[in-house]
Amino acid sequence: MTADIYENFTDVDGIFAAHPGIVYSPHSIRELTYKEMRELAYAGFSVLHDEALIPAYRGKIPIVIKNTNNPSHPGTKIVLEHNKNSNAAVVGISSDDKFASINISKYLMNREVGFGRKVLQILENLNIRWEHMPTGIDDLSIVIRQKELTPIKEQEILHRLIHDLKVDEANITKNLSIIMIVGENMKSHIGITATATKALSENQINLAMISQRSSEVSVMFVVDSRDEHKAIKALYKTFF
């Protein structure tokens, strides 16, 4: 598959930096990378499904999202790498709800060889997919889609953790939302995470957990779903 560019026409002026149903009149992103688009699509952006990008990504073909009713608008260009003049740390903020967290505590957990595998084996046996797994020395949380759980599966998970793996404590927290701030240039800016957490703190939003991968393309915040919209508004105001 070869082409100079692929234009996708829709009913909006490109991809917005935040959900317009949450933030009033968010700006349209001028340029973002495939990696950034995948991160945003995972956490709720629905203009393009992440798997729909595969043919263009493999063919190294830029994509432009434009508005059929406003063709003069430049829209959003999706590229492999940002041009050298692009220096924005955060390009977009996305969110998704209906998550749950399986929280586990066990003293000296880090010294027990195979403990993480045994926990994930419990989920596999129950046909449950996991999304994220933030860890500490003696603590482990597994974030899953809430729809993966049933009352019977919840009881089975807790029973196996307590009786088979002998954990000190295990519980499940529901009604969580994941919020992602995304930008490949974040790695060249100091204090992005601190700026975000400060904005959330000033708006009385408690963080259930936070995670940043080594690629530094995104930072994930987990909050109570009741605070999701307030958090998105606070972060958008801070970064844009």
C-alpha cells in the first residue's frame, strides 16, 4: 500500500484536544503522531479506531482528518514523527470510565518468585483481561474493565487470592475512570506530571493511582468516575 497522504472526511474539524462534551469548544489538534493517536484512541477518542490506523502506519502514510462541511479547515494530520518545529508537551487529554481495580497487599511480595504470574493465572482461568498493573514492593493493583466482572467472578478472585496465594489483604474498587495526558514531547519537558497533579489537587480531585511508561508518551491517572469530567476540565485549562 503506497500513497502520499490519506484524507479521511468526517463531520468535525479534526481531532479535538479533549472531548467537546466535557470541555467547551476545545481546540482541534494540528498534528499528532501514530503513537499519540493510539494512546488517545485507547482512552476514549473515537474519531479513528486504533486498529484502523494499521494499514497507513505500516505504509508510513500520513493521515489527515478533515471536516466535510468545512473543507478549508486544516484538520488534524497524523504522522510518524512530529516536525522539528513542534514543541507542545501535551497534545491531547482523553478519558474512559467503567474500570475496576483489584488491590492486593502481601508482606515481602517482591521476594516471592512467580507471584505476579500466579495472580494473572487466576484472571486467565476466569477469562478476564487486564489493562494495567501498577505495583509497589508489597502492593499490586490490576486495573480491568468493569464489564469483565460478575458477582461470582469477584468472589472467586478474592477467595483464590486470600486462600490460595495467602495475601494479607485483597479488595476490589469499582467505578473508576482512566485519564490520559498524551504527548511524545513530554519527555523533553520537566515537571509535566507535577503540573498535572497540582491541577488535580487544586480542584480537590483524589488520585487512586498514577502510572507513566518508560516511553513517556502518556501519563495515566485513575480517579473516581464522579470526578472524571472535573479532572478533564482542570487539566485542559492547565495545559491549553
